[in-house]
Amino acid sequence: MASPEKGKNGKERDEVVKQRAKKEGLGWIEWMMGWFYLAYEMLFQRIIASNLENPMPLPPINDLTFVVTGSTSGIGKEIARQLAEAGGHVVMAVRNPKAATDLIKKWQEDWSGKGLPLNIEVMELNLLSLDSVVRFAEAWNARSGALHALINNAGIFSIGEPQKFSKDGYEEHMQVNHLAPALLSVLLLPSLIRSSPSRIVNVNSIMHNLGFVDPEDMNLTSGKRKFTSMVGYSNSKLAQIMFSSVLNKRLPSEAGINVVCASPGIVHTNVARDLPKIVQAGYRLIPYFIFSPEEGSRSTLFAATDPQLVEFCESLKAEDWPVCAFINHDCRPANPSEEAHNIETAYRVWEKTLELVGLPSDAVERLIEGEEVTCKYGVSQ
């Protein structure tokens, strides 16, 4: 019979072995498959989605309220316009309120004579400031109004640029694409619960297939991996799926909220302005393969409005599926990357995310119970 001391040493050795065996990146097969999926989508996305109309007809959404982040350009601009033209109440949550106001004026003029004036308003939101996120959520919740869908569309992909950090101290891709939307989603739960059935829709990317998230190195500052804008972007999108999957599990069916990630496909947006000159030339040479913003908006609009999606999301919960609903660019359910199915890492990403955005670990449960939750950001001076 082994002594207690030997047993203790054995456990310590097992823990050391486990730590050494901890995955520190994508395997070469996963990495190659990620690039294969990216190339496949680039070449065949238009054929795969050829069954979709453009613009895509929307179901009746009168009296439904949508918050759309990053809605002054690209996909977000199309999402906001089409939701408004279909009769929805749209809140453009943007960093530049003047640009949004100018857009609304133009849209109202173009829409004149086609029906009632578009029901759109503007609220300021800067995802590079977690203080701004908290202020937005507090202002919205204080209205005690309806919120049927939060569409986290805003994102950045600073191609070719050196690593940058927000004033909050976080790598910018991770903050804008994951941390800030995660904080906004949690803080708006009271409004979403009040308006259930409701949804949180996160605009994701096929490039999450190239991502690998180390919860202890979400800022990519440890030196374990060299930072590139590609690494920063793909990691942030994978982190978003992982957090969304855990959030979806934490929300009981009676809360009436479903979390969905949607891939728009490869879209010609303002990201192209930051591409190398040779890649920009490629964009102009192969327009057939790349979606316009209007085409790229279809999967998100579907995820935000399709009535049958609720039943699909609930079935995933019932089956204890490891990831939340993921809608592909052809508006059909798809399976995110193998790494996105890593439940252990997903829960570590969940815990680390709540820590970084200044929320208690039981924030979701407390908000569901109607309790107040304090965030370390946005505190009144």
C-alpha cells in the first residue's frame, strides 16, 4: 500500500504532466483545415448561397426593437437599414453619432412615400471603452423599454498593423470583437428578459477556424505566440463563440433568450481599406467571389428575425450541444471549428472574460433573478 506522501507526490507529478500536455496552439492538421475552409468559402460561397434572394425578405417585425452596433458602414449599415424598412424599431449604437444621423436623414428621404417614416434612433457606443459600454447599457435599461434582439455587429480587423491596446489595457481585436460585446450582452439581459422571446446575435467569421485562445494570455503578451493581426482577429472571433456557447447554457429556457453566432461570409467592407495593396488589387479582380455588404447581411438578418430559429436553439440546449447555434452565410445551421467545441477551454474563457470586464462570476444568474450587478467600469465619478 502506497504511503500518503508517495500518493501526494504522484498527484503532483500527474498535475505537472497535465500542465505540460496542455494544448498551446492549433495542431498542423487543424491549421491546414482552417485555411482550407477559408479558401473553400472564398471560392464557393456565392454558389452555396445561390438559393437566397437579395435583399432577403424578412418576416413581419413591426413593434420589434433591435440594437445594432457598428451600423454606419458595411454589414451593420445594411442590417440597420433593412430592419427599419421592414418595420422594426432600430437603435444604431455607434461611435460616431453624427455619421449615423446623416445616414438616417438620407434613408428617410429615400423611403419617403413608401410607407411610414423609418423608426430609427442613434445612441453613442464606443467599444474601445468599457466605460462607454456600461453607460450605454445603463441608459438603455433605465428606459424600461423593449429589446428583442441585440446584434453585436461592430468589429475590427487591423490587417498588417502592429499590436495595439485600448485605454482599458486590452488588445484591441480582443476588446472590440469579444470583451466589449460580451459585457454589453450580459448588462442588457434585464431588457432582453423583459422582452422575451429575444436574441443575442453575434456577427462572427469563418476565420475563427484559425483561432486558438489561451485564457491566461488573451492579450497575447506572454511571448508564447507572435502577434499578428490575423492571430488577434481569429482568436477574438473564437473567444466570442466560446463565450456565447457558455452564455447560452447559462440562460434557462424560461428566460426566453437565445444566443446565436452568424458568419456573413467573405464580404467586401471597409476592412479592405487596411489590406496590402496587392490584396486590394485581388479584391478588385475577383468581385464575383466576394459578397457585397447587402449579401453579407443576410445570415445576420436571418439569425435576428427567423421565427423557427427559437425552436432550433432550444433543441441544442435540450441535447446539451457544446456550442451555441451557428448560422452560416447561406442561412443554414453549420458547425464551428473543432476548437470551438473545447468545453473546458470555453468555460475558462467565460471565467476570464467576466474577470477582465469587471463582472462577478455569478453576474448572469443574479441578473436573471432580478438582482442588480455592479461592474467595475462605468462607475459614476
